[in-house]
Amino acid sequence: MGRRKVEIKRIQDKNCRQVAFCKRRKGLLKKAKEISILCDVDVAVVIISNRGRLHEFSSNNSLSGMLQRYESHVDAEKEINAEIQVAEHSKYSGFTTMGELLQTTERQLEETNADGLTVTDLIHLENELQTALIQVRSRKTHLMLECAKDLHEKEKLLQEEKKHLEDNIVSIKKNTKVDEMSDLPAPHIICGQQRVTLNFL
């Protein structure tokens, strides 16, 4: 019989939660050690329990060194992204239409060799295309909403015209019926004339 699948949610029982924490913590640290040995990579794991107790593992026995490497890597990425954003803003702030932006990106792709581009150049092009794509999608959504609004207004006008025509038809039918009845002679007058004629005879 296979193992029962455990539902991933908070364990309500305190004792069961503590037992699960101990077992899974040991398993996680064991897996971290195994991947560091098998793949020859630096691994660091930090676990803080709900009681505030710290559990850690570092493959090179220097967790602080690993954290410093992580922080320096994050700071370097932030600086690169900031430089890219500043360069893009200064380079493309003069473009007023997305067509100009797309033409410039296409021209750069045609003039440059993709194999000779650096990572920064490729990031530039990716961001340019992403910006153009966002503008195109925004314009498309705006046009679709305007079209739907126009269709709704036209449908509303057609319904009002249809109701007006139906009211006119009903009014015309009523007037026609009244005119036809007014052209007929009154029955009581005819009967009275016949009565007078009979009495005279």
C-alpha cells in the first residue's frame, strides 16, 4: 500500500507540528548537504523556528561569508538594473509613439550581430521589446473597449427607434379604426326612421 499524500496546510496539533518540524528540518538539511557534495556547489540553509531558535547549514562552514556573497550579488543586480533603466529612459524618452520604438528596436536587431551582443545589450533589447509590447496591448485593449462601447450605444439607439416605430404603428391603427367607425351610420337613427315610416303607413 502506497504512502498517504499529506495535505500541505498548517498542522493544528502542537505536538504533531513540532514532530513534523524536527523530521522535515533534518530531511531538508540532509538534502542540502547531499546536493552540495554531488553537484559541487555552495549551499546555505537558514531555519528559524516559531520559538526563535536558529538552525543553519553551510557547505563551506562559513554562513556569514555566504550571506555576504548573496548581498553583494543582490546589490550588483540592483545597480545593473538601475543603470539600464536610466540608460533606457534617456535613450527612449524622446519617442512619442510605439511605432518609433518598434522601428528602432528592429533596426538595432538588423544592424547588430546577435552573437556579438553582451548580456547588457540583450537585456536592453528585451526591455525595449517588452515596453513596446505593453504599449501595443494597452492600445489594443483601449480600442476594443471603445468599439464595444460604440456597439452598445448603437444597440440602445436601435431599440429606442424600434419602440418608437411600434408605438407609431399602434397609434396609426387606433386612428384608422376610429375613422372607419365614424363613417358608418348610427344604428339607432336608422331604426328610428324605419319606425316613423311604419307608423305613417
